[in-house]
Amino acid sequence: MESTSRCIIVGASHAAAQLAPALRQQGWTGAINMISNEYFLPYHRPPLSKDFLTGAKNLESIMIRPAAAYQKANIRITMGVSATSIDRANKRLTLDDGETLNYDKLVLTTGARVRRIAIPGVDLAGVFYLRDMHDAQQIKQSTGANKRAVIIGGGYIGLETASALRKLGMQVTVLEAMPRILQRVTAPEVAAFYARVHAEEGVNIISDVQAVSISGEKRAEAVICQNGAEYPADIVIIGVGVIPNTALAESAGLQVDNGIVVDEFARTSDHDILAAGDCTSHFNPIYQRHLRLESVQNASDQASVAAATLCGNLNPYSALPWFWSDQYDLKLQIAGLSQGYTDVVIRGDINGSRSFAAFYVNEGKLLAVDAVNRPQDFMLGKRLIVQNSPLDMNKLADDNVPLKTLLVS
């Protein structure tokens, strides 16, 4: 690109932190300006509910790149401001401080925001959501041994937070509205495994219960449920999912459908505007449907594709989704998407150990794998998913049969 070309990146998380340096590596010589509504350089978000909360890591140690890396690459980062509108006709971005910026190419890495709940008491002191650094810092200041925490939501973020708070010696209760934890993302067998482990670690998990209010004068004192049960709390943490930040794109007239719709080259319906990360919806050729993924892997890989596109190198995005979750001594690695499975095949002792793999199968073909403390099964599982060939279910279930023997040579 000509040295006068200007690229503005709206957002400053994983996708932005990958995109900006990748642009330079791909040959972009023009200006690069990253717009952040936070006052921090891009940082890793997964540790917020884990090592950052426990104090094992600090802000500096979870930075994606040091300040010097952005300076060396001549990447300008404007902090503490938000983009409010896009004038596509004149290629102009307006910020909430009134400043307007002209662009040649614009990339939206606006991510997602927490899903909020509307119940009485939700605005009391001591009630938190956990999405960004500010949230994590606020929660961290309110933790302490033997304090009582009630977590509303039994998904991965809620369970990871429960694990971190138990490490700090807190009394933890998790309230889940669905009949079981992790209901939307795992098989019943995997959910039962996590329920067992959390119980062994001292977490009180209550499923099929709806929080209806938070009581307290100035600070949260208890969470009250629809069935009348009351759970005392010094802090309350709400983790009930996220919503993609698409308002900026929508108001600009870009196509939005459960995320900013992008093609395989990360381009929106306006090819001078690209998007990457949690805010996007893309067609995945492996699963033959549109997906919106909330993962570091997707943000980084899609950002690399966007950088290549901006530099004139069209490399289609077709990565297999993968995720992870750390809880206690458990390293869960997830490959693929399990929606639509008809059978679950378990390798290992899921009921008595802390190591197993669950394979999600549809008509003999592997859709996804949840591997707990089994990195080899995770790696081979990824290859088996992409292979997309019918598998021998008996061999898949037999822990004495090496997984690699199921690969088609």
C-alpha cells in the first residue's frame, strides 16, 4: 500500500493486537491508528478470570505486546475514546470526544460486551460483571479469604471465576438457571464431571434456579431466588454470556446478523471496512454454516486474514475453531463445535479421574472433542475432525487403541 494510506482499527483487544503488527509484516507502510475505549494497551483477557484474579499474574505480565513493540512498528494507539459513527461516503470516523479521523481502510475489532440482567439490587456495590481489566481489578479488590461469593451463571466464565476464588480461600456458590451447568456447550457427561470436581473443591453449585433479586442496603448482602432460597454474599459476580458490539456497524448500514457479517477475507459488505474477532459472523467451510465465535484463536486468525486482505493478499479464512478453559488442575482443550451431535464417546475415566476426552459424533463423523488434561487427544482430535471420515466407534472408545490409528493415511 502507498505510504499515504491510513488504516484505523476500532477496538484494542486480541484481534487488534494481532492485526496491527501483521499489517506491517505484510507490507503496509501507511499510517495505522488503533482506537481503544480503555486506558490499557491490548492485554490477554482469558487470565482475567484465572491467574490475574488470584494474583499469580499482574497487568504487565498479561500484556499481549509491550509498548515498545507498537512504537517500533509505528502504530499509534489512542486510548480512552470510543468511535460513535462512520461516514462511509466520506470515509470519516467520529469519536466521542468530537474528533474526526479520515481513513482509507477501517477495521472493526469491537468485540463483545457482557449480557446484563435486570433484577432488583443489581446496581448495589459489590455486584460485578467480568469482561475487562477494570472489572477484574474491581473484583480483585473485593476478594478475601472466607468471604462469600455468589456467581450467577454456570458457564465457563462462571466456573473459571469460581475456581480462582476458591484458590483465594473464598466460600463460593454458583447459581445456574438451566437444569445443569455448561448446558449449552457440553454433553451431560462433561457437565457432570465439572460438577463433581467443583464439589470436590468446595464449590456449592445449585442448578435449575433463577436469581430474582439481590438484597442489601448499600452493598450486596444476598442473592434471592425464585424458589425463595437466599444465598448470603459479600460479592456477587454475574456471568451470563456476551453480546457482540455491532451498533457502530449497524448505524453505518453494514450487514449485521448475529455479528458483523464478513466474507472469507474478513471484508464487510463495504470492502473498505473489514472486521475481526468476537463481533463478527463468518461462513465456516468446515461446518458449512455461519458462525460467531468468542475465542482468542478466532480473533487472532481472522485478524491475520484481514491484515493480508488489506495488503492485497487474499487468503481465505477456514480455520477449525478451538477453545480452552483452565479450572484448578484441569486444562480443558476444545476442538470443533459440538452442536448437532448424536453420540458422545468417552475415552478415559470421566467418573473417577481428572483426565478424559469426550468425542462428539454425528453419523459416525467427529464434530468436536473436549479433552481434559489430554493434549494428545486434543491434537489428534483436530486432525480427525478435519479428516471428516466415518470412525470406528468401538476403537474410538477404547483407550488402549491409539487415536492416531484412526487417521486416514
